[in-house]
Amino acid sequence: MASTDTGTDADKAGSPAAGEPREMQDTHDLTGLEAGLDALDSVQAGRTPLRETLIRKALPPITAVALVLAVWQLLVWAEVAPDYKLPSPLAVWDEVSDAWRQGTLLDYIWTSVSRGLLGFLMALAIGTPLGLLVARVTFVRAAVGPILSGLQSLPSVAWVPPAVLWLGLNNSMMYAVILLGAVPSIANGLVAGIDQIPPLFLRAGRTLGATGLRGARHIVMPAALPGYLAGLKQGWAFSWRSLMAAEIIASSPDLGVGLGQLLENGRNNASMSQVFLAIFLILLVGIAIDLLIFSPLERRVLRGRGLLVTR
């Protein structure tokens, strides 16, 4: 018995906090943990200076654009192609200036952007419940899932001729093409996000009474948010591509002149400067929507999950 007591005392003496009460050791551990968490919070709460943000965020794309313009101008000076095939950056800028003076530049952009955003919102309203239904109901998934995957791989331009025959040359035709292109991407993105939810989350939600619509709102949708957001980004890309295809193929005075129709008008007029103008505006709108809408949403989701790495 004496040897046993001696061994126990030795173990106690060898502990890091020998001689201290257990409560004091726990207090020290909690204090150290809180200090570490406070340090992490202080690092995350610090704001990056505006100058550093501009240098890190704005300088790289500006440099890339300047490099592209320089290479473009060098190709023009080298006369690798005639002027009517490869206009100079100045000629395209003159096209921008003419459209601005005539008051048509913003009309081109707004005609397409308004259609694209409205069509995307309609696709969002249809694709979200459809994705939930496909992900949560086995029979629906077996019946509709392969169809959604096939529709997502189908080029959007393939829907333009039947949409024109079914609905005529009007905005309804444009929205139909957008829906057929965007809904499968949004639904499949949500299905993929739901498939990645840990089963423990779902079981915990059911234990707490979160079933049906309540479970979809409080458990399924928040947990599937990263995959859902990826589906939204892809859905917007399909919406924009579908709209451009519809505007290029289907032209009518009642539809107005959007960016796709501007591109087709440049081809009909053999004006490469107008073609380049339409291409740049289409690209600019796509970049602007991503920077103003989807990138902030993505950063907010990642920051809320502790996944945003500050560099």
C-alpha cells in the first residue's frame, strides 16, 4: 500500500500544475483559451487599409487590361491583318464615343441587363424549389435528375428556334430561353450542395423538430449554401449566354437593340469596331455582375463559415 501511495504522489508531483487546486488549473486553461480566441478575433476584425486594398485588388486587373491593349496595338502597328478585320483600340473607342453621344450606349446595356436579371430571378424562383424537391424525394430524383443533367449540357442556342416558333418574336421568347438555360444549373447546384450536407446535421434538425419546410429553411438551405451559391453563379452565366444567343438570332423592332443584336448589327454592317464594342460590353456586364453581386455573397458565406483566408 505504501508503494502505491508513493507512486500516486510522484505522479501528482510530476504534473505541470503540481500543488495547485484543480479549480485553479481549469481557470488558467480557460483564461489562456479566451486570450487566444480574443487574439484571433482582433486579427479578423482588423480592416485592410484602402491603399493596400486598391493595390491588391485593382492593380492586377488594370495591369492585365493595359497589357492586352498594348499587345493589341502592337498587332495593329505590325499590320498582321487589314483594318477592316482588326480595328485599332482607338477605332473601338471612337465607336464607344459615338454611341455615348447618340444616347444609345446605355440603352444597349440596359435592354440586355434588364432582361437577363429578370429572367435570372424567374429561374431562381423555379430552380430553387425544384432542386429541393429533386434532392429530398427519391422518386422525383430518379425521374427528373437525369433530365436536369441533360438539359444543363444542352447548348442554350438550341432552344432559340423552337422558342421563336412557339412564342414568336417577343420578350416571352427571350425569357423562355433564359429559363431553359438557367433553371437546370440552379437546381443541380442546390442538389449538389444538399448531397454534401453531413447526415448528422439532418438528424440533429429532425431531433429538434426541424422537419418539412422548417427543416428546409433552417437546416438544409443554410448547410447547402456553398453549393447553392455555385449553382447560382453558373445559372447566371447560362442566363447571360442564353440571352445573347436569343438576341443574336431573333431580331425584331419590337424587341429593341440589346448587346446581342448590336453584335449582329456589326456583323451585318461589316463593322469590326462595332463587333468589338459589343463583345467588350458583353464581357464588361458579366464581370460587373460577378464583382457586384456574386463575389460579395461568396465572401460573406465563406467569412461566416470561417473559410475566408485574408492575405
